[in-house]
Amino acid sequence: MRRRTMRLGALTAGVITALIGSTAAFGSTFYAYQGDDFGYIGNDHKYVGVCDREVDGFNVYAEYTRLSGASGRVEESAGYCESTGSGTSSVYRINVCENIPFAPDPCSGWKEHY
């Protein structure tokens, strides 16, 4: 009986740790980098932003996907950072790219965060 109680206690502790860990991960801002430029998924997973930290004259954009399957793009075009948000479905995937005319755009590659 005592062994069974110990196993149940260990299992309960493991489940609680997993739940707390998952909640903390979901509640944090997630960043993806392309060079010094970066994009991010906000801590509530409802908005996406992008920031240009390189002084090279090329705009930065982020493509994103929501859990519903909807996708979008936000581009920094006249300043340091730009963001977009709202929506009822959470953003879980982001790809940050630098918009270089007449050349392939270097990108971070798709990064996922649940």
C-alpha cells in the first residue's frame, strides 16, 4: 500500500511539473532571428512583431501561421519595429526574412512555438 501511494505521488508530481512547464512556455514571448533582425510571437500568441536591427537599408518581414490554418505577414517598412495582432486563433509558427530586391530573401526558417 505504501509503495502504491509513493508511485501515485511521483506520478502526480510529474503531471503537475509538466503542466506548469507547458503553461510557462506558452506564456512567454518567442523570438526567431535572421542575423540581427528578429521577429516574435507575443506572450498571448495573438500578435506577431518584427524588428530591423541592421542598418543596411533592407526591410524585414515575418510570415506567420495560426492554429486555425490562417496565415499572414507583417513587414517593417519605415522604422525600427512593426507588429500586428488580434485574432481568435493562436499564432504558433513564424519565419523571419530580410527583403532584398533582386535576390533571394534570407530567412530564419520556420520556427514553431506552442
